[in-house]
Amino acid sequence: MGQKLMPSFGGWLGSIEYGVNYPGKTGRVWKEEVEVKILLFYLIFYGCLAGIFIGTIQVMLFTISEFEPKYQDRVAPPGLTLIPQVLKTEISFSISDPQSYGQYVEGLNKFLKNYDSDQQASDMIFDTCADKPDDYIMRGAFNNAQGQKKVCRFKREWLENCSGIADSSYGYRDGKPCVVVKLNRVLGFKPKPPLNESLPAEVMGKYNQYVMPVHCSAKKEEDADKVGPVEYYGMAGYAGFPLQYYPYYGKLLQPKYLQPLLAVQFTNLTYDTEVRVECKLYGENIGYSDKDRFQGRFEVKFDIKSS
């Protein structure tokens, strides 16, 4: 008797599909109600998932500062790069052809324009820091509670023969090319100068506890005589980066920040042959990697043609 009163599940589906009547409603109406309920279920389900996702993102955003990264324990040491920026880090030109080195001169002019004195005139933005290497300058917390942070001035004149002021060709006209070396910006990074005893003999002669020293030499020992003397021009004559320009507070808090520069001039490179040079930064928290050829050092190839 019970079997007659209860239709089979397959029969129930069939009744919905083919419109068999049930007391008070047709199978088509029954089907429409089921579809509406299923649609409503998925709308609520996915709406809840979206709400949970949005809520999680909002909570995460509340814990992250737009001025300072929350985690920096895996940030690699900054890269060391040179100006002018060149393809394959190769500088090739002919002394007798100004057009051959015009791109290098133009690149240096464009980069150093921000270091002109008229670009650093505002006392509201720029701070007159010591003209000799000094300790870090901390400018408060990494937030905008006190507005934007001031930045130290860096005088283009400190680059002397490689400043482009007295010699507009930066030495290229005479076959004595200049390059400008800079340490890439890393927010909050405080470079630590090396211990005196860990430095090469060439660098120890002018050691300063407030300077991150840089030294350039032939990539291969047998090419040392092809490189010849190397001149360095930086703040107070030191071959490196002074600490008072660190830490960097980021573009939002220091939009006019000028990183310290070091100019390097190769005054007696051998002509008509390829010469590879490596420039290296020394510091306790500066690392080197074979996977990243600019991490803490870089290589550049010179090919100067005499005619």
C-alpha cells in the first residue's frame, strides 16, 4: 500500500520533466521552483565566498603600510649599476668620431641633470648635510605623520673631472672615459661598511668607517696592464658611498631623493683591444651572486678605437 502512495525517484524526475500534475501545481511549476531555489543557493554560496575573500583582503590591507614593506628579511642586497646604461655593458667608441660616443655623453647628461645645483635649491625639500662622510641620518618613522622627509644634497661638482662641468665629453674625447656608479635604492636598507682587515690592499689605504668603498680593476689578472690607472671622484675624495644618505624612505616620503654617486675615470686604457673591468662594492651586508651579475658588482667591457 505504501508503495502505491510514494512514487519512485525516477518517476518524480520524470513527472517534473514531462509536466505530470501534482495536487495544487503542475510539474512545470515544480521544476521552475526547484531551479529558482538552486539558483538562489548558489548566489548565496558564492556571495558568502566573495564576502570572505574581500574581508580577508581588507584585514590584510589594514596590517600593511604603504610606506614600509612588512617583511624585508628575504630582500637581496642592492645592485651596483653604472651610468651610462649600455647594452651588454659594453662601451665601444672611436676617439676620432664624436658621434660614436655621443650616446654615452647624452646618457650622463640626462642622469646628472637632477644633481645640478638649481635642482636642489629648495630648503623645504633638501637638507644641507655634512660635506664629508658621516653616520646614517634617521628621519623618523616610515609614515607621513610629519609629512615628507628631507633629503641630503649631493653636489655634482664632487665628481670633478667626470662631472661634465669642465669637460662636457666626460673624458671620451680624449680616450679617458668616465662612468658614474650608483647603488640601487632599497627602502630602509642601511649598508654596513666592511671591516678594515677584509679589504684589498688597494682599498685599505683610504678606509673610512662611514664609507661603502668601491674598487674597479681588470677582470683578469693578465689584463691589469691594459687597464692602467683608475681615478675615483666622490664626496671629499673618497671612493665610495657615504652613509648619511641612508636609509632611503621611499618615493612617497622622499620623492626627490638623490642617492650618492661615485665617478670612475679610466685614464690609460689600452686602445684597439677589448678590456674587461669589474667594479665591486665592499660591505658587511653586501653579497654577490653568479645568478645576478649586478648584485654588489658589475662588469663593463671597453673597446676604444684609436682611429
